[in-house]
Amino acid sequence: MRLNCLPTTYFLLYKLFKIKVKKIGSMPITSLRAFYTTANLAMNSLGREFVMPIRSLLQGLLFILIGTISGGYSWAMSDYSPATSEAEVKDSSTPNAEISSAETGVPITESKAEVRKLGNSQCNANANNPFQKTLLVTAFPRNNPVMSSAGGLSDVEHQLPQLISQQLVDKHTAITPVQFTESLPSSAISSDHLLAQQVQQIARKQHTQLVLSGEVIDMSMAHPEATYAPGLYTRFVNGLFDSVGLKNRFDKRDRLFSFQVSLRDGFTGQTLFTKRYDTYGVWAPRQATGFGTPLFWKSDYGEQIKGLVKFASKEIGQVIQCQPYIAQIDSRAGQTQILLQGGANNGLRTGDTLALYQMIVQGSETTYDQHQVRLVNRNAAIELREVFPSHSIGVINGTTFLTGQFLAVAP
């Protein structure tokens, strides 16, 4: 690869040190040795007071360039792997199947967050479920709003869940996300019981089966001094690599990004899946870019976040795909005809048969105003007689009369 470094040298010496350098010849630089020689000639024209400091900087820079270029080939060879299709991923039917970070090209750190694994039998039974499952996606609040100040990334609260929703739509035809501008309280300040009750309330109002919430945990700089107060040498090295579009493995301008998601059942409020995702990337922009803008995605930090979101969305989609379709039932006591909150938009058709489950609310014997919701199979079938876009009318086979709260579950 032929690299003309002379114009870059002039530009950086002027921008970083405010020194004007006279043009020395017009011959293009075709090697690192020639670059070093030409830079020395340029420095000698500046005067003795500038020669020694800049020469020391360039000597260090030369060693970094050699190490980076030689290391880049070894990284490229070690990171290369043939593309893997979806069918080749092991245990792809399992919602928490291990996925290599090579798929996304993102340095992913697995957390110790509790993960609820579903049985393979349930996932296999619903992997090809054609019914549309509605998913309410809340905003993802920031634990510490100050973390997003650099670059003006405060809109991450709404942009991040929208990115996840878009990934789910692109990869899963049986998932219908619904954006919700409000957020749930952090699990650090609210009990699981209160969160479950809030999930039930908003899911009932929005007529959704599942609720996905989350929070942005960390967007801080790994080494703040390298980003906000770099030394003369660090500024020179970072400026050179930024100008030529190369990545420097010694760059310390890493910025962290961590978020946690929680998928809950909208009828019971119980947690189906929860996990924390972590990554990092070089944050070079000094101006306000905003989260999710074209300029943001061009940064190394944005590229790493995009890969992490893709990785997280794949796992969330696998869990949702393994859930059966469930719809709320509106009925009158003593009648066998019911109104089901789901219709043609969810893939239901006239003549479909669904199982009847009753919601049992069981209070706590030790704690006031706490309860658990359980689903009990009543061994009865619901046959749909009329199907409309958003709701359906069906009858219960047999002589079962409904008293209480009931749900229809796809087999």
C-alpha cells in the first residue's frame, strides 16, 4: 500500500503545534523510512528550539506505526473466519444459545446477570408459531445522565429501544413492537413485585402480550484524561491516526457502553429474560454528534454499539419466538360466548382453536398487598367463529361457564 504522508505531516505540525512548515520537494512518500527522513528535514528548517522535542515524538510515532501495521496483519489473519449461516449456529432453537462475538465483530463481555432459560421442548413447539405477538418496548433511562454529555448522546433513552425494535422487525415476522415513550423504574430502586404490577397495568392498557424494558448503565470514558486532557505526544499520535483513518491499538480514548434488558410477560408480570450487555469503542469526535446520527455511526464507538444491539436483539428475538401466543378474553358470567382481544392482525382465522387458561391471583401470607399470578389450564377449547382485524368472537366447547379472568393460549 502506497501512503503519501507528507501532506499529513504538514497539516498535523500546523494544527497540533501551530508551526508553519515550508514545503520540501514534491516527491511522494512511499515508505516509513522516507517519511521519517522527510520529517527530519522539515524539523531542521524550524530552528533548534523545536527540533529535539518533535524529533522525539516522531521517533516514538515511527515505532507505533510499525507495530500497528505489523500487528494489523496478524489480527486480520487470526480474526478471519468463514461466514456462518443461521442453520449452522448450534442450538439456534434455544433462546440463550451461545453466539460468538465474531458474528457481530464486537468485543462483548458476558455478564453475570440472571438468565432464565426456557426448555428446549417449549422452544421447539413454538419456533414456527405463525401468530403475531405484540411487544411493548419502553424507554431505556440512563442511570447517570452526566455520562451521555460528551457528544450530546442523551437521546439514547429512546433511540436504543427503537434500534432493538427495528432489529426484531427485520429478523422476526411474528413480532410486532409497540414503542412506549415512558420508562419503568430501575430495578435498583424498585422491588420486583412492584415492577411486575406496573408491567401488568401498562400491558393491559396497551393490549400487549409482552413488555421489554431496560436501562442504560454506563457510557463513561475508560480513561478520561486521554480524551479530555491528552498530552502533546498523545494529541499528535491520535491526530495522525484520525487523519489517515487508521486504528491505533494503543489508543486509550475508549468509551464504555453497557445496558440491561428485561423481558416480562404482560399478563403475569413475571420475568422471562434479563441480561446485561457490555462493549466499548474509541470515541474520537469532539463535537456534539447525537446518538444514532450518521456521524455517530461512523465512529468506532457507534460501530461497536451497532454490533452489540444486533447481538442483543437476536437473543431477545429467540426468547420471544419461544413464547406461545396469548390473548386476553372478555366474557360474561354464565355464557359460553367470548370476545378475544386478538384478530386477523395477529394471524388468527375463523375455525382456529385455542386452549382456555384461567388467571389465578394468589396473595402473600406474609406481606401486605403482594400477590402472584398463575395460569391454570381448564382443559377446554375455544373455537373462533368470527374474526375481525383487532378482535374475534368465539365459543367454548362444552358446558364450561366462565367466572373470573381467562386467557386464550395458542397450542
